[in-house]
Amino acid sequence: MPELTAAAAAHPNIALIKYWGNRDDALRLPANGSLSMNLGGLETRTRVTFDPALEADHLILNDAVAASGELARVSAFLDTVRQLAGIPHRAGVESWNNFPTGAGIASSAAAFAALSLAASAAAGLDLSEKDLSRLARRGSGSACRSVPGGYVEWLPGSSDLDSYAVSIAPPEHWALADCITVVSAGPKPLGSSQGHRLASSSPFQKARVAGAPRRLAQARRAILSRDFDALAQVIELDSNLMHAVMLTGQPALLYFLPGSIAVMQAVLAWRGEGLPVAYTLDAGPNVHVLCPAAEAESVRQRLARLPGVLRVLVALPGGQARWIHPPA
Ligand code: DP6
């Protein structure tokens, strides 16, 4: 019998133009296209073994047995892989993050990107980057953007077949840094999957979605021409628009903490003084402060002195998801 095991690694990503709300929740077909940067240095490593002797799927996260909700989500994802490969076997999945849990870095993107590569290879499938990105999307929408490398655009598409992500520029195209400013290590009020379902209850979601293609084009242009000022304007606007939708849905989602506000205020003031910095927040209170890599150390030191800041992690653009050989 062939070896039914494989391992892979993937980086998380920070959304510069946000994915918020689905046209189809089950297939994770997004309301709008989005754009992100992979976070180099931070990664999830995952090993998958399909085993005819197993009666149920098992999931170990950072050396501990995972909670039942996490196992159910992974198991449902493995069902998609089993169906594609035509195999019935249950699997053992082990996964490790090299970044702190609770640092406000969305781990589901790296997790499902790594799981897509590992599980598909372990099941004997030989998928293209496009099909790996489509598969990762089924596990977590933003995970489709952690499959290609560098700066990545998720083409929203109109069906399962054409909703996937592509790299628009490799990591070395532009040395930006993400200074991940942690203001809370506690659990979030609500996870993204439930959050997406609330988006359409905000009167602002229609306007946000309608303007997304234009903002995405502006952000893409800014990245391709390495225009930091243009990128700063559009990513802050896009983050504010997503949080406006979150704040005005029913129920409302308020992710900002006092420390988040202090960081956003400081970033605006510093940019006013000529420092190239810009903020963006995903579905949580921690603030991602983008700047040219050459400025990262001084920006990190400034951020660390602000009230409410617990720690600052710095990530440079990361590459594509990759298999790890040998898988052990
Ligand atoms: C705010 O991809 O985590 O980070 O598909 O339900 O797993 P699921 O949601 P997820 O949503 C990410 C939302 C966001 C913005 C973004 O990453 O584009």
C-alpha cells in the first residue's frame, strides 16, 4: 500500500483589502475580492496521515488534543478531500504554529493552507496551485490567499471553480514590514465564520462591497508601483469600512480596545509628521502597522512604548505554501 502521509507549511496573511461577508457561506464564495500579504517567519506546519485502521479523525494542535469544534471543522474539510480522492480512510492530523496563539494573528488561514497541501498529497491527489487555493478556501476563506506567495489577490469568482487566489508580486518585489501590535491576547468576541454571516445585516455592507473592486485596483496599483502613500490611504479606508460594517450589523461587533485606538491615533499622527506607516485591523483588536522594512525597527520601538501595547511582532513578506520532505 502507498504511504498515505504528507506534511506542509504555510504562512498566515494580513488582508490589505478585506474579505467580509459571503455570497455563499457553505462554499465560501466571498462578497468581494480581497488582497493580502503573506507574513514571512510566521508559519503553521501540518502533517496528515490517512490510516485504514482509524475509526475517526484525530487532531493535535500544538501538542494538545484539539477542542471538538476545531476537530469538526477539520473533519468536514477532510471529507471534501476524501470525496475528491475517492478514499474512505480517517486521518490523523498534527499541526504546530511557530507564532503565539492569541497574538491576534488569524491562524485559520495558515492552518487550512498547510492542511490543503498536506491532506491532498497524503490522499494521492496532485493538485495545481489554483486547485490547492480553491480547496483551502473551503476550509477558511482567507486560507486561499496563503497558498500563493508574496502579495496575493483572491479573485472572487462566481462559483467554486473560479474563486481562488493568485500572486500579483513575489515577496522580494517590495520589502514592506507588518508590525503586529498586540493589545490583547484574550479570545475574540466572535470568530470570523459567524461574523461573515452578520455582514449583510449592516446597512453599510452594500456600499462597502460596491466600492471594493475600485479599492482593490488602487491597492494593486500601489503595490505594483511601490507607492506607500497610496497604499496607506486605501488600506486604512478599507479597514475602517469593514469595521463600520461590523459596528453596524445586528448584533454589532466591536473589536476595538483602548489600545487599538491609541495605536491608530499614533499611526495617523506619525504619518502626518512624514513617517511612512499605515494601520489595518482584521477581526480582532490587534493592529497591523505596515511600513517599509527599513523603518520597521524604529516603528516597532515607537509602538512598544504606546499605552496598552503588550508586544510587537515584525513580519516581512512571506513565500508560498510548501510541502515538507520527508513528512516526519
Ligand atoms: C477580517 O477567512 O477567517 O480577516 O472563511 O469563516 O474562516 P472563514 O473566515 P476568515 O475571514 C477573514 C476575515 C478578515 C479579513 C480577511 O482576512 O480578508
